[in-house]
Amino acid sequence: MPESIVNNSQVRRDWTVTEVNALFALPFMDLMFQAQTVHRANFPNNQVQVSTLLSIKTGACPEDCKYCPQSARYDTGLEKETLMEVEKVIKAAKDAKATGSTRFCMGAAWKNPKQRDMPYLVEMIKEVKSLGLESCMTLGSLDDHQAQQLSNAGLDYYNHNLDTSPEYYGEIITTRSYQERLDTLDNVRSAGMKVCSGGIVGLGEEGKDRSGLLVQLANMPVQPESVPINKLVKVKGTPLENVDDLDDFEFIKTIAIARILMPKSHVRLSAGREDMSEQTQALCFMAGANSIFYGCKLLTTANPDENSDMRLFNKLGINKEEINFSPYETEKKVDAAIVRHAEKDELFYDATSQL
């Protein structure tokens, strides 16, 4: 192991694919030891940050991402929904806080938000922040003006994943360029928000593409504060429904190397947990994952429920990371199947219609 390329706390922005390939080639236990050492040098032991993800507008996305059931180009049985009303979003945020989440993430299946959507989004952000929760949104591409509007409203994080390496990207998406994604992240950072950006593995890519993705993320001028690593959830009707499964050990190694390359970032064990054993998830936490999405659904795909996560946390001696909440009205425990509301009524408007 070329240990000279790894410093437990130093943030490097000059990683090469060759160096990262060398990390992937390490014996598994050596890599895990190095990743856990880096993790413990930068974060409290046995703490995991917990977020809830809500789909505030589902389906009918014009993009052609081959993994995504929300693309209008694929027949996945998913019905188009309109933008959720602010009151329902806030109800979901209160439920999320009551069940232990500290960050509330809102996702809309758009190429980019329209200006007419912005007042609703701004109101959602302000209301979520008033509950004492950290706020995050993922809405597609943002120009500099939109990024500043969201920042002015108090948005803490903006999620925009790179998905895969620049070299493999064209095999997965053709309707949005890699540079567009980087430009959005630049706009987010310039507006003063924190960046949440990661990718998906198991798309049929090669090992060098997993290395390339991690290098892109680690070599940003400022590394993302939050790095979600997703394992592909194969959905019938999408072009990737029959792609070969990624080996669990390869996924765990990807988590470990993300921790080594980005020692100060929260590394999120994200999509794909529903099909992971407790042992696989435990190894991901050992590898340096210290953030999860909490709740029964991630946008449109399954996720372990809150009780399952708490049982696993108890087995592993893991505590939920806390933030200082601002006080608000007395809250009660509620059923937390909270992550997507499909109700349609007169308070919705059609955010998918043409201008």
C-alpha cells in the first residue's frame, strides 16, 4: 500500500485515477483499516447523520437518465404528480423531525425549476428552517440567479450528483452534459450554499469509472460537504433493469475510498440499502459512511423503515448525530411513512405543464 498518498486529515485536491485504482487494489482489510483510521481522525466515533428525503414533484422528467423511473421516456408505471402544496411539505418535515431526522431534503423531478415555481420553493425552505431542521433541495440544474434565490431563503444544502465518471457519463445520460452539472455546483457554491454531490455505482461501469467519479468529487475546488454513494436500484421499464449486480464488496470499497479522499465530508450510504444485509451496511459504516436517508422510500424506490434502522443502530452502538433544534410547538410521535405523499387536490398546481 502506497501509504504516502493517504494522510488521515489532509484534504487533497490533486488525486489521480491511478492513485485511486491503487486504493481499490488494496487487500480489503487493509483498505477498511485505512478508511476507519481516516474517519476517526475527522469525525466522532459511532455517529451517523440522519436525513429524510421527500419527493415534492414526482415523474414526467424530460431527462433520459437510464437508471431513473421518473423519466417521461420510460414506462415504469409511475404516475405524474404535480408540485406538492407547501402545507403538506411542512407536515412531512414535522413528521421527519419527530422520528429523529435532522436534515429534510426535498426533490423535484425537473430538468430545472421554472421561475413560477420559485416562490413555492422559497416558502418551503423558510418553513422547514423554522422547525430547526437543516434544509436540502434537489431540483435539477440551477442558474446563478436561482441559486442565489434559494440561498437567500436559507437553503443549507443543494444536491446535484455527478452520477459517474466523465468518460462513462454519455452511456447513461445524453440530455444534460457533465459540464452543466459542474456549472450548477459552481452556482450553488458561489451563492453560499453547501454542496451535496455524489454518484451511483452499479450502472454497468468499469472500476476505472468508479475511480474517475471519486476523483472528480475529491478534486473540486471545495470538496462537497455531503457525498451520497448510491447503489443502483434496478427498476423495471428503465434501460438498466437487467444490468449485472455490483458486488457488495466493490460497493463497500467505494464507500471506503470516498472517505479516504474526502476526509472532512459526510459520506452518505444512500440508495440501495433496502437490498443490503445488516452485515453489508455495518461494513459500510466501518468504511466511513456516516450519513443515511431515513424512511420507507427514497423518492420512488424502497428504503429500510425507521424501526429497522434503529434496530441496526442499536446492534452496532451507533448514535444519531444531533443538531441544536430551535423550539416550536409541542410535537407528538406520528406514523413516519412520510417520504412521498401522492394526494392530489385543488391546492396543487401542475408544475409539469408547459409555460
